[in-house]
Amino acid sequence: MSKKLTIGLFGFGVVGQGLYDIIKTKNLNIEIKKIAIKDAGKERSLPASYFTTDKDELLNDPEINTIIELINDTEAAFEIASRALSSGKSVVSASKKMIALHLEELLKLQDQYDTSLLYEGAVCGSIPIIRNLEEYYDNELLHSICGIFNGSSNYILSKGFLEGMDYATALKQAQDLGFAETDPTMDVGGYDAKFKLIIAAAHAYGVVVEPEAVLNLGIENLAADDIQYAREKGLKIKLVPVAKELDDEHVALFVMPKLVTPDEFLYNVEYEYNGVIVQAAFADQQFFFGKGAGGHPTGSAVLSDVAALRYDYQYEYKKLRTNKGLKFTNDIELCVYLRYEDDELVEALEFVEIKERYYSGSYKYIIGKLKLSKLIDNKQRISDQKAFLAFADQLTGVSLVSAK
Ligand SMILES: NC(=O)C1=CN([C@@H]2O[C@H](COP(=O)(O)OP(=O)(O)OC[C@H]3O[C@@H](n4cnc5c(N)ncnc54)[C@H](OP(=O)(O)O)[C@@H]3O)[C@@H](O)[C@H]2O)C=CC1
Ligand SMILES: N[C@@H](CC=O)C(=O)O
């Protein structure tokens, strides 16, 4: 027999409203008792009696046994999640930044108070990747996980490649459709994809990595020359987070644009869709595909977590608890395409191998192999120069290799 859930919902924006739309079509022994929002003056689709701006009305209500946290304020989200867990309430959250920044503390709270925090909606919207990493791949050795983890940036790239739309218009559309974060730098700068990657890596590899230790380069500096280059070579550009096990002791994580060939799964993942490629030792390559952003797709993942709580489901974090020394590293070499202005950047990056160089007027690029650590050291310089960088292993026939 499933448990009755009495819910306190935080947030009634894109995802909160999306979740509500889905819940009202179901008969799941779930009651939303109160909804906390920020702005009491906003027009709502439900009677005013549902809403409050006082978080304590939800957090201190002994009848509410489940908190769903769907707000756009990271620190407030952490306070809500930690207070709820500490008072024995289960929590479902879609706040990937909050979870990636506070994973260690959230794990301790779950252990200490024997409560459950679920967050399928936080990673790749409707794609059930966390539950699969937890349950299906718990005994599998995973060589890598990569994919398209951000709907907004993929939407902008698709609009540019397929429809010739300019960057600013495509970004505005992604915002209007409710895909983008409140600060869209999170999307286009690769931060959002990084937070999701960090959460996925905790389940896939049992490593908890600080977000600032992981390199994220985004698509903000993408220029017409880069799109033209990719088109002429029959490639597309996608923003791709990668977690790759290098050996028994090291796993590398990074987020960067990638030049993708037509034979790759990610080539046909367009608009707000996401894709996750899992390379496993025995299952081999597997591909998950689905909408990565939007109220209803994300609401469906949140609802799946809520439904699981009716049966007291908890993540076991098996790989984390049995980790025998696998550590995060940035000690890896990558093959990249770099469009740049000033030769001084190329020198600073200390390419270990140069495969191709091109100059024509103001368009200059170089393709070669370099250390990820050099990109980390020069992240600000890359940004200041508005240089664009994409990794390109297939292009050069060199796959990701350990620097050692
Ligand atoms: N949009 C998407 O496609 C996806 C979003 N997410 C994540 O889900 C979360 C919500 O995103 P989204 O729905 O798009 O955001 P929105 O901006 O659409 O909605 C945010 C909601 O949070 C409320 N809110 C903000 N601060 C507080 C607070 N301190 N207490 C109570 N309520 C508060 C706002 O109140 P008010 O209405 O009064 O302004 C609003 O209802 C974010 O963490 C986001 O990263 C995850 C996956 C997909
Ligand atoms: N801003 C995010 C929303 C979902 O996580 C995205 O665009 O993917």
C-alpha cells in the first residue's frame, strides 16, 4: 500500500506550474497542501488560499511530510532542503546548482535524519538518468558519460545551425519558452551542464567534485566563422559535458563545446532535447534521449520522484559508499579547435601537438592537442579574447587520452 503524501510545494513558476498541471490529471494519493512563492502580488492560476510567502507555514507544518523545492534561488533552496530533511520530511528538488554545490552536506543530512532527497528533474529534465545510474548501472563499470545536458544552449545552437537565427534572438526565445535559467549565463556558459555533470558523476563514479574545480567553457563566443567551419566539414557544434574514467584511480570531468560528426548520437539531438551517452564496460554504448527543459517534461521527472517517495524510495549512493579511491583529475589531454585573435593565446595554451593552422583575414584557427590544465589556467584569457574553443577528437582521429 502506498503512503499518502501531503506536500508543501516551493515555487510555482515554469516547473512548479508544470508539475501541478500533471498532478491534477492523476489520482496518486498526493495532496498539495500549500504553495510557497516569493511575490504575493503575482497573478496565479489557482485560488489565493493555496499560496503563502511564509516558508515556515510549510516547513513547520507537521502534516506536510514531503517538500517539493522548485525555486530559482540557490541559497534559499538549500535552506529549504536542509531544514526539511532535518525535520524528517522527504524532499524532491530540481535545483541542480544547489545540489551540486551542497551534495556532501545533503548526503550527511539524509544519513543523519534517515530522510530522502530525490532530484531526477535536476539532471536532463525528463530523461531518467539518475535513477538508471543508481539502479541499473550500480554494478557496471562505466567508462564515460557524456551528452547534451542543457536545453537552452542546444536550442540556441539548433536555431543557429538549422534556421540561421542569430544568437540573441534564439536566447530570447529560450527564455520566453521557460527553458533558460534566471541568469542565462548559467546555460550558455556551461555552468548548468557542469552542475548536472557533477550530480551524475556522484552516482556514476562515486566522486563528489567541487564545481569550481571543473572546467566549463560555453557557447557565448560562438561566431559565424565557427558555424561556417563546422558546416563545411559536415559537423555540428554541441555543448558537451564529459565524465571519463581514465584508469582505476582517476576520473576527468569537463564541459566544452564539441564538434560532432553525423555518425554520433548527439548530432541529431536538437532544440531543447537532451541526450546522454553512457559507455559501459559490458552493456557497451547506450543512449538516452528526451526533452531536457520545460515545465511539463521536468514536471514529469519531479512527479516520478514524488511517486517513488510513496514507497519510501531513497538513493543508496552505492558507488560513493564503496569508492575505493577513484579521484577527480584534470590531468588529461584533449584535441581542440581554437578560433582566436591573438597568437599570444596559442602560446599560453602550450599545445603539445599542432595538427592544422589556418589564417585568412581576421579568421584564425588552430587544431591540436593540449592539456586540460592549460585551458583552466587560461580561462579568463579565452573569455577576454572572445576566442571559441571546441574539442574535436573525432575530427583529428585522436580520442581523449590521459596526459600520463
Ligand atoms: N525551467 C526548466 O526547464 C527547468 C528548471 N529547473 C530548475 O527548477 C527550478 C525552478 O525553475 P523554474 O520553474 O524555471 O523557475 P521560475 O523562475 O519559472 O520560477 C521560480 C519560482 O520560485 C519562486 N521563488 C523564488 N524564490 C523563492 C523563495 N525564496 N521562496 C519561495 N518561492 C520562491 C518564484 O516565486 P514567484 O512566482 O513569486 O516569482 C517562482 O514561483 C530552478 O532551480 C531551475 O534551475 C530544472 C529543470 C528544468
Ligand atoms: N536551463 C536549463 C533548464 C533545465 O535544466 C536548460 O536549459 O537545460
